[in-house]
Amino acid sequence: MIIEVFVKNMVCNRCIKVVRNELLEAGIDLQEVELGRVVYQSNHPDMDHAKLLKVLSENGFELLESDEKILIEKVKLSLIRLLENLPLQKSGTLSRYLSKETKIDYSRLSRIFSYTENITVEKYFIKLKIEKVKELIQSKQYNFTQISQLLDYTNVNYLSRQFKAETGMNLSQYKKLNNNFRNSLDQIV
């Protein structure tokens, strides 16, 4: 039997690698592992489910079982994936992009997300973008104007205001810190 499960906090390629390696080591017959999702073949569903839960728990992940939690994780992962390839490649509005990615009406999706996470989808996306800005500043490959263009800000001043509102410091202050004050993507909310 083929089983598909959804996993919370699986937000990067290292997460995929850890989950894949640990599940293979536990004897799970994996078919596919991607951000937030695992598909496996099982002849002993109860035993394999117990192994899966143990591996996920030991590595800081969580099995998602309710439709609402799965939807929220799909939204988060869609936004994280969007920020992986720069410049930002979304055609149209954020709401249209998410509706297309999740195949759910945006008003419903937004209502569920806001209710469950106590933050709007838009505010969550801003927080993700600010973490990406921090990453790009630390890479020292781009100046502030280039970073604002890569992340689809209308201008560097708008990015700067948003950065200060989120972090309490301006872009130059952050750059001078020469420290890694980034938040893990699975901790953003």
C-alpha cells in the first residue's frame, strides 16, 4: 500500500536529507521525500507508522493529520519555495499565486491561516522575505538596491522601512553587526 503523509517543520534541503536518511535507516520503503511530504510503500502500515512517528519526533518534525494543518504547511512551503529562486518569480498577486499552488480559494485559505497561526499570510510572507534579506546581506554578493530588486520591492526605501519595522534596525546596522541573527524558517510565526 502507498501511503502519503505531510510533515511539519520540514523547510529546507537538509531537512529532506535528514528525513530521507533516517527513514531509510529505520527500514521504511520510501518512494518520495520533498518539502513537507513523504510517500512510502508499506506492507505493515501500523508498524511503519510507528517507525515514522519515532523518526519524525526524534528529529524535531511533526506528522500533520488534520486537513487544516496540512493546508497551512502547504502555504508555508509554497512561500518558502517561492523565495528559493531569485529574482522572485510570481506572476500576479500573492493571493493568486497561493490559490494556484494550493488549489484552494484564497479567502478560505487566508481565513484558516490567520485563525490557526495568529498572523496573516501577508505578514508571514514579509517575515520570510526579511529572513531572505538577512541571508543575502550576509552573503555579501548584493548591495541593498539589488536585494530589493531580487525580492520584488518597488524600491530600496520600502525594503528598508519594512526591514526596520521587523528587526528594529536598518539595513546598514544589520550589515555592520557581522553576526548571524537569522531566524530558522520553521520558527517563523
